[in-house]
Amino acid sequence: MKRIALLSDTHSFLDEKILKYVHKADEVWHAGDFGNIEVSDILSKTKPLKGVYGNIDGHQIRAIHPLHQKFSCEGLNIWMTHIGGYPGHYAPQVKDEIKISKPDLFISGHSHILKVMPDKTIPGLLHINPGAAGIHGFHHIRTMVMFSIENKTIKDVDVIELGPRGSLDNLNILQSQ
């Protein structure tokens, strides 16, 4: 069994609230828009990290994180990309491929909108967008998702609310280094 901390859209922001959940995970997955290399570095020094680059990520992030990650975890086939859309509204660059490759879990970020939903047209496919964990964007509440994978099964899915996006309590640990 593996416990996963799933993040997206940190936009150069990390705080102790995020890291508290990362420490409880076996792996951390980031669905793009890290914002800077420091976010990737801190996460990868804390737990094993799988990530994809997002539309705001520069050459340093793109040099170590691909546009798409397709991998297996505990027998589950996963596809993670930043701009992927969601069931019924997949992005053009994934729309045809998702029907062919039929992953068990499709993860995307970008929209800053938290979604955990099955694809009713592709049996067995679950889509997760963890929303946005950072403080930049139009979202009101910062979110991430924790879940476990065991024997090809996703279980114990927890939506984590990290607090308001614009709170004065949002102290970026990257600024204190």
C-alpha cells in the first residue's frame, strides 16, 4: 500500500500546512505549475516525487519533469499531465489518447478546481484534479488530495482544505530560507 499526497498549482508557494501532509505520505505527486525549482527541490528532498511541468514552469522544471507522466503504482496505471481537462471535457491533446490508453487514474491540474470524479464513458477510470495548493489564482480555498493505492484499488481519498488563498497566515517557507 502507498499513501499519496497529490498537489498542483503551488505557483512558487509551499508552507508548513502542505508539508504536514507530505510528511504523512509515502510519495508526493505534483500535477504541474510548481512555479520554481525550489518547490520541486524541497518536495523531492522530503519524499519521492513524481511531477509534470505546467504552463507557468520554466526550463529548470521542464528539464526534470516531463509534460506527461505515465506510470504504474501498486498495479494501477496512472497518467498525470497538467492541462488535461476532465471527463466529458478533456483537453484536445489528451482526448483521443485517453480512450486508447485507458488509464485507471487520470490526474491533471491547471484549472485550480478540485475534482474527484469517475469517467462514465471509460469504465474504471477515475479523474482527480487536486485544485490549487498555492496562493496565486482565482480559487478561494487552497486544496490538495491524499489517497491510498493498494492492490490496484484507490481508497481512503481525503480532500484537504489548506485554508483561504489570501490569508495573512500564508507564510511561504521559500521566503524564509
